[in-house]
Amino acid sequence: LRKNVEDFTGPRERSDLGFVTFDITADILNGKKCMVFFLTGIHLQSIFDWNVKQLFLYLSAEYSTKNNALNQVVLWDKIMLRGDNPRLSLKDMKSKYFFFDDGNGLKGNRNITLTLSWNVVPNAGILPLVTGSGHVSVPFPDTYETTKSY
Amino acid sequence: WPRSGGIRGGAAMDLFGDLRRMNKRQLYYQVLNFAMIVSSALMIWKGLIVVTGSESPIVVVLSGSMEPAFHRGDLLFLTNFHDDPIRAGEIVVFKVEGRDIPIVHRVIKVHEKGNGNIKFLTKGDNNEVDDRGLYKEGQNWLEKKDVVGRARGFLPYVGMVTIIMNDYPKFKYALLAVMGAYVLLKRES
């Protein structure tokens, strides 16, 4: 579900606000870092070794607009501690954070790429950022929704 | 010196006796030794600044806004390479213009122009809202120039020493006094 609403509360002039709902099913099995939205696929279990304290997972939307060559907006995040259930099955999630564009680049934008990444927080040591290898492309419609329902 | 009995009294007397008997040359030698240690430490620190590109390559986490990943007292190792792009999800340490305190938070929005101009928004993992309230009046975005570095590595608890020394200056002076005494009185046999 994607809507495009003319902005109302942004700290700047009228910017595009996008709404995206998504399912995340992340089932972690054997370490192949692949992610597929709306289907099962990620295996996070083997990432949790003795030196991993937590994973900070985040879903980010990446796209480019007339205004900016590169835009990245984090839509949703989750902290997964070692010992938590490594299977994520979240259906019909709304984004946690407002998907504002810096300008009006969401209208008619066909190529918004959603990727799931995670920050590995060790007990001590290096802090790597890993991107899941799958991604999903969502296009936004060409017109704004005038209803305020969500 | 009062002639107190007992072993402890005797040892203290020996120590002060040593200090008196140490001639000027030995004293200079000890002081130079000490100066060398301090200089080496400073050189290592400067070297780290050059190698990492960050003005402050090691920082202590001061607040709980990034829990449960980082707690107050943890140590972070930063790099700040010029060509490293700022991307969503990265943990950056930045300073708000006009304030001295470094803040460690995560990048949640990035808008980069074709010419390399970047503006980004941050938020602490443990905070409900983004950092706009922390920025300067009227400032809505951070820029590359506000960044002290990107967090690349982390050690828990070790930075507590700095926090304790800051909060309890008497502890800092006591520590310095002990170190000074050790350096002056240590004898290389």
C-alpha cells in the first residue's frame, strides 16, 4: 500500500510524505545473508556468536530525486538482543518513522528500493554494518491522495 | 626524623632517605624519563588523530541514549575518512555547533546532492524522537563538518575512568599524585 500525501507538519516547505506498509518475515537458518520481503528467507541465527551482544535491524528506503542524487530514509528499526527469538514474522507493518522526502521527489518516483540491514554490536570489538542481499522496489503513484486516512 | 619503631616506620624512612640521597643527576634522569613517557603518549595520540582522520579518535559514551548497545562509560573508536560517505544506519559522533559535548547517535535520514553536499538527521536508539531538538535553533540537519567520526569499534566499561575523574576531581588529583610519586621514587636497579 503506498500513498503520497502532501505534507503538513514538516519543518520545511511542502515535502512529500510517503506511506509504506510491509511484511517482514525473517527466518534465520544457515547464514546465507539473503533477504526477501514478503517471503521467508533471512537467516540471522548464525550471526549471533559469542561476541554478538545485539543486532540493530533497520529497513531503509533508498531512492534518488531531482533535488538530491541520493536519499536514504530509515522507515523501521528493531533491536534484537542475543537470546531473543531470531525469527521475525511481522505482517502489515506501518513504518515507524515518517517517510518524508526532502522536497517533492516521491510523487511518481518509480524506483524506491527497500533494503533490510543490520548493525552488529559486539561485546567488544568492531561494529560492522551489514546489508541483506535482497531488496524490494516500490513505485509511488503519480498523484497525491487527498484523504487523510491511513 | 622521629625514631619510630616497627617495620613500616623503617621502610618510610628508607624511602625518604633515598630521596635525600638521590643526587641532582639522578633526579634529572628520573624527570627526563617521565617526560619521555608523556611525550610518547602524546605522540601516539597525535598519530591516531592523523591515521583516523578524526580530531578525537577515542570517545567515551556519556549518556544512555544508545542503550542497549552502548552504556555510559563505554569507549568508542572512531574514523573520519574524508571519502567515507555518510549512510543511513551508521553510528556517528557529532558536535552541535557552539557546543563542546560530542553526541553518539545513529543516522536515520540522508539526503545527498550530486555535488557531494550531504545533509542528514540522527536519532539515539533509545530515544523516542529524532535529534532535531538537540540541534541549534533553526537547524534541521547535520552536515559533514559537524561529524567528529564514525564509530568503528567499541570496548565496554573502559571509559568509566574518565567519567569518574571528571565527576570526582579529587580522585584525579590523587591518581596524579600517586603516579608522580611512583615515577620519582622508582629505582631502576
